[in-house]
Amino acid sequence: MIRRIAFTIAPAIVVALMLWLAPDAMAAGGNDVGQNIGSLLRHYAAQIYGGIIAIVGLIFLLNRRYTDLALFFLAAVLVAWLVFSPDQVADAARGIGDQILP
């Protein structure tokens, strides 16, 4: 029963998502729809990530766990840098490799 409902609802959700994202993606820059949808989803992911970080940070702040809050924010910034800026991570790794291995 649940599988039948899931197989019925899942395609409808995918079609609704495509119709919702398609106008923004097509209007953003012409024929490169895949790149436009990718950048739009990256933008939404960054907003969701920031919201989650803010909520968890607020929980640490309300519980007065300041050391854990600082460590959490440091880890969150590192993860965001690795996920949302892979080109900068690659450049930094090349630079470190050039300094260590001549």
C-alpha cells in the first residue's frame, strides 16, 4: 500500500519540481539549462545550510556551551568551504603541494 502511494506521488513531485525550477533556469542564461538549474539548486542548498547552522548555533548559545559553539562554527565554515568552493580548495591544495614538494 505504501509503495503504491510512493510510486504514485514521487513522479508527481518530480514533475512539480521541474515545472517550478524550469522558468528560473531557462530565464537565467539561455540554452544552458543544466548549469542554470545547478546554480539555482546550489543557491538553495547554501540557504538551507546556513539556516541549519543558525538553528544549531542558537541551540549551543542558549545552552551556554560557548566552546562547543566556536568549534561547531569552525567545522561548519570548513565544510561549507569544501562543499561550496571546490575550485578554491583545489587551488589551495596545489599551492600547499607546490610548497612542500618542489
